[in-house]
Amino acid sequence: MSKLRFVNCLLISTAICFFLPSIAARGGHSDYIYPGDGNSSFHVTARNLFAQEETRPSLELTRGYMTNDDLEKAMKDFTKRCSKISRLYSIGKSVNGFPLWVIEISDRPGEIEAEPAFKYIGNVHGDEPVGRELLLRLANWICDNYNKDPLAQMIVENVHLHIMPSLNPDGFSIRKRNNANNVDLNRDFPDQFFSFNEDLSLRQPETMAVMTWLRDIRFTASATLHGGALVANFPWDGTEDKRKYYYACPDDETFRFLARIYSKSHRNMSLSKEFEEGITNGASWYPIYGGMQDWNYIHGGCFELTLEISDNKWPRASELPTIWDYNRKSMLNLVASLVKTGVHGRIFSLDQGKPLPGLVVVKGINYTVKAHQRYADYHRLLAPGQKYEGLMFFPHIQLKIRVIMFVSV
Ligand SMILES: [Zn+2]
């Protein structure tokens, strides 16, 4: 049996809070039928989140937003300008053949390191373009500030940040929610309760690209950016009986903590009159099935939030600088939470110095975090201010050890 040496076990956490003066979130309610499997016809309360509720925004409204070609050029220009800390890659193509571009930001872009990775995805819904604009701004802000701003520096040096401004360029080009095959990409993932199909080959190319991406890169956490409301949404998104109520996932406390980081760092999200603290459990708001968020947590080992960042899906382009200003700290703090909180470390055998990829399980939380196969680093996000008891399993050497983890405030 190998003796174990624990290296670099960081037990750090933080509580991040940027309260700013009150501005009420702009919300608008509408009751409508849940567009599910045909059997459900209960009413839910939500905002303009579904295609059938919408009229396409006028071309006039899209003025000032980047076209797909503009966005592609901006991403290429960015990786040229910031070549030291970034690279551009594509994870596949949309139905109409547009590349699904991603910018990776890191001090060692393209390399695998013993560090957590975070991904932001925007424009999952074609008619929600604010996220794609903000993500380009985020990349540029980090590039401009990583030598002078501690948060930007922390992200560049300790995280691999992957930014995909648009998952749905085809939907964007026709100003519609769904992709070119008229499929809602945020209903196209395998679902734990009601999967519409389990055949990977029948999934949309954009969905498949994301699923393959998560096999290639081990993301610790992520967020998708949507529009139509102002709230940070966390799992579960669906319930077993399709009714609407709070349905907590095993890491409910940690998800609430992450969602609060976003809402409380935001200019006005946490001041919401509708959502306490500006956060919500997905199923308690309105259940959905086949969403990307739950799939990430269940199958990708990735803690994903769904962020509704603008009540107005298509605000005038002149408002974008303000919306960016409202979201900037939130976006940065959420990424930085990967290194500021939770339990992280690497495990090596003492005799040969080989990385020992194990499994980390925290007592009372039915969820397993895997250490990296090659580097044996693990990143277990946990709500701060508590002592946790954990177990590490090393199936290949049939070893099980007990550890106490402190996650301080
Ligand atoms: Zn959306």
C-alpha cells in the first residue's frame, strides 16, 4: 500500500459582497402553459422565456450588437491582441455550419494544469444576445487588467477560463430562441427524470458539441447567460412529478452560496422583489427538463448556474455598457470562487511520487468529485464556514481514507 502525501491542500474560502445602491430589478410576469410533453398543461409564472410568447425583435433593435461575423472577428482579434494569455478554439459547428468558438484565458492557455477550469456560455437562446456581448467584454477586461487587478490576476494564474459567447449563432442570426432546426438547446440534454431521447446521434450538433467538450475538459464550475429575468438559478431544474416546488440537489447549500456570489456582487440582482436574495432553485421557479444545468452537475462533474442577466432580452445596444458594469464583479467573483472557496489539493504516493487520482466524497452529500486522472488534483466546491468530514477513495489500490476539511469564512 502506498503511503500518501497531501500536497497543497488549500482550505480557503471567502464571502464576497459588493452591495451598491438600490435599483429595483425590472420584472414582468406572464402566465402561460408549460410547453412540455403534451400532458402537462399547468400554468407557471415566469417572464418572456419561451419562444411562443415572443415576437422577433426588430432589426432596428439589433443595431449596435455584433453580428456573428463581427463576433468571430472580435474573438480572433482578441486572441491576437492577448496571445500571451489566451487561445481560440472551436468545439464544433452549428446546424448551419458556423463554428462554435471558445476563448480560453490562462497563463498557460491550451495546457493541462492542476487547476480548476470554469466555462461561461452565452446566447444559448438565439434571441438572448446580451450574454455574448458581455462575455467579449469580460475577456477584454481581463486582458487589460490582469497585470494590475488582483482578481484578474488570480483568475489568469489559477484558473483556466473558457468563454463561449454564442452557442446558438444560427438562432441569433434570425433573432429566434431555438436553433436552426427549431430545437431549444436548453431542453436538448439528457434529463434525469424525463429524457426526450437518449440517442446521442439524434441530439443537436450544438448540444453534442457541449457534451463532447465536457468529456475533453474537466470543468469544476460554469454558468450560462440568459435573458428575460434577473436572477441566479441553480439545480435542480426539474422535479420528478413535474410539479413546481423547491427541489434541492445534494449540493444545495454550495449552489446557494455560488448563486449568492453572483447576485450580491451584481448591481441590483440581490435586491429583487420577486426572488429572495436574487437567487432561485430552478424547479421552484418553473421546472424544465433536458436543461444544460442539471446535466452539467450530474454528468459533467460541473457546478453550473443559469444566470438571467437582463429582464429585457434585447435592450438597446446603448445600454450594454451599463449592463456590463452591473455584471462585471459578479462574473469575475464567480470565476474566482473556484480558488477562493472549497477544498483543493493534489495527492501523490510517497514512495514513487506518482499522482494518485482518487474520488472525494463529503459526508452527508451524495456527490462524488473526481481528481484528475493525470495530475490527481481535485477541486471540491463547498459552502464556507463549516467543517466537513470527507472520504477519499482510491479504487485502483483499494484504499479508503478519512479526512477532515475546514472551509473557513
Ligand atoms: Zn434563455
